[in-house]
Amino acid sequence: MSEQGPAGTILIRDVRIFDGVNDRVRTGHVLTEGTKIKTVGDGDPPVPGAADTVVDGRGATLIPGLSDAHVHLLLAGATQVELMLGGAGVGYLRGAAEARAMLMRGFTTVRDMAGDTGDLKRLIDAGALPGPRIYPSHAGLSQTAGHGDFGMVYDIPTALGGTATRAEQLGLMRIADGTAQVLAGVREQLKKGASQIKMMAGGGVASAYDHLDVLQYTAEELRAGVQAAADWGTYVAVHVYTGEGIRRAVRAGVQVIEHGHLAEEDDIAYMAEHDVWLCGQPFAETDHFFPDPAAAEKNRRVCEGVERVFGWALEHGVRVAFGTDLLLDPASSARQSEMLARMAGLVGGPLAALKIATSGNAELFRKAGPRDPYQNPASADTAAYGDGPHVAHLGVIAEGAWADLLLVDGDPTRDLRLLADPANLKVIIKDGRIHKNTLP
């Protein structure tokens, strides 16, 4: 087994290749050079030894690295008690451990939707720590009493002269009331290097004060956040479950809805009309444990909406991304792989689900435009964004793409349950470096 090997040249031969885009799985070989894929060829290469490292796939399936469009590295790696009562370092160290765990589950790229991940991202990108590529949102923006308000009920809101909550001190959330504070909050995250902005537009399950049906952020506040993000060439994604919240957000110019499990069919159709993405999570009630009966009931209601919302999204042509949103229970974070396997039953089979978790998510990621930290240098100043999944250079096996590759024992295009068990990942390559190799 190898981890954090050198980024030289790697030849992967005798493999069945799923390129992330096409339905056909072909037999061939892949040569990486540095951090990129150099060639993708049919059959065996003419000179199999012409590489620093040769991986003999023996007919296994080579797929692009997986991605998760809704994670919380710091929140998934630690409990709420640890974050509230421990030192600031606990969240960062737990987050680093969780980043490595995600990589070893085959997730080579993630979009972090609330968390102070800037330094972790930089260390991973520099090769100092193992982990996935990170599209950071930095702190999620919430109104007082909203989904991101984890202060005590007796705390005075910052807008009324109080001090920042613990979640704000840790860079997980930013409480911003009114357009002026929203503008400052969005710009603060962009200053820290956010590739996209996360705002709370409705009630949540894990938050203490809000109900699922409440609307959060006025239309004016949402428009302010959208404009501030657009001025930097990127977009706003919002946490919201209800149809009324979705419609307010879409009218304000929000481009991505996170969750949406309590929407009705006409709300999903409205998203399709306005070309708005749905980042959906295939939740099951057991994914999170809530000892508070009220929170448990909220969780039940959200999970009840999973199947119908995914079905309506497919029926109306809404572009769907895959995310997990696991948090505050490190013992459950490994369910990330199980949740991916569930997608096959929600989006039309294993091949469709695998496309979403590779090239599909990558299409969402590049909505960050010039704020995309992993855009291809050759196309950074062009209008290439939006021309198709092949342009993303993530989530695909193609010449010039990032060398993020997984060798799977079996064929996940036919049985996605293979990816629920990371033991089936025989080789994990990210950024042209071998992080795992259990082949003899």
C-alpha cells in the first residue's frame, strides 16, 4: 500500500475505462504525467514500461475520482460538544483527519458548504496533507435565529450589540442581518477565498430555533448576496427545504438549491424553468441521530421527501448534483459511500448516478467561473465554462484532465454498491499521486 507517492508518470494498463461522460466502457490504458492525464488509449500501450510506475489493472474498471457537492469537513469530523467546548484546534485537526478519510473513500473533490477550510485546502493542494480538492464556501451566512445561528438563546445578537457566537468564532457561520451585513458577510468569505457563497434561506433540522417552514433572508437580503457574489464572478447556493423558500431564492437570482426535500412538483418545475440546480442528498433517517424529539421529527419529514423530489427533478429536467451533508457525528461519516450507492435507485440506475458523482458534479463546480480554484490554466481566461462536462477537467478521464483516478474491483457502472465498500478501491490516484495501491 502506498500513500502520497510522487507525481511522476503512471501507466495504468489492461483496464476497462469509464470516462465519466459516455455510456460505453472501453478497454484500454491511461498514462498520467505530473498532475494531468497525458494519454488515453485503446488496448495495451506499445511500450508498457515507459513510465515511472506501471499499474496492471488486470481487467478492473478505471473511473474518475468521485466528488461530493455538499460536505462539511470540520463539522463532519467533530461532534457539536467538541466544537463548542474544545479548543479551536479540535475542529481543524478533526477536519484534516476527515479529509484523508474522504480521499481514501475515493472522493477526490468536495464542495465544502460551511467551514473554515482555507488553510486545510492550501496544505492539501501543496501536498503536505492527504485529502480531496476543496471548493470552499467558508462561513455559511445566516440571519439571527436562522439555520446557522448556534448561539445560546440568551445571547444578544451581534446586530443588537452582542458578541459573535462560537460557530462564528470558528469560522463556520456568519450571522448577518440586513443588506449591509449580508454584503459585508459575502465579501468577507470572498476575501478568504470562497469559490461560492452559502446562504440559509429556510429552516433546518440541526438548528435549534427555526422550524422547517420558516423563510429566512428577505428577498432584498438574498439579492444583495447574489449581487455581491456575481460581482466576483461566482454564485450563491442556499440551504432551503420548502417550495416557498425555493421560489423566493430563485427570484432573487440564486443558482443552486441545497436540499429542497419539502418542495412540491410545481416548485421543482419552477427551478427547471429558471435553469437552477438541485444539490440533493439521498438521506435516510438513520444517517443522523437527533436525541431531541422535535429535531428527530424534522429529520423524518425531510427524509420522507427524498424519493419524490429526485423523481420530479428527473422528470422536469432539473440538473442534479450529489451531496451528503453528513455532520456532527464522526462515527457516521463513512456513510458517505453508502449514500452514493443509494443514488442508483433515485436517478435511473448506477451509470446515471456515477455520471452525476463525476462529470455532473464537476459541471456544477465550474459555475464558480474565475473563482474556480481548479480551472484548467489554458482555459482560465476563455468562455469555455458551460460548454460541456469535458471542459471541467475534473470528473472525467480525458487527455489534459486532472489525474484523479480510481481502480475498482468490479464494474460500478452496473453495480454502484461496489463503491459503498472502499475495500473495492484497489488504487486511488489524486493529482497524479498514488495514495492507495493494494494490487499485488
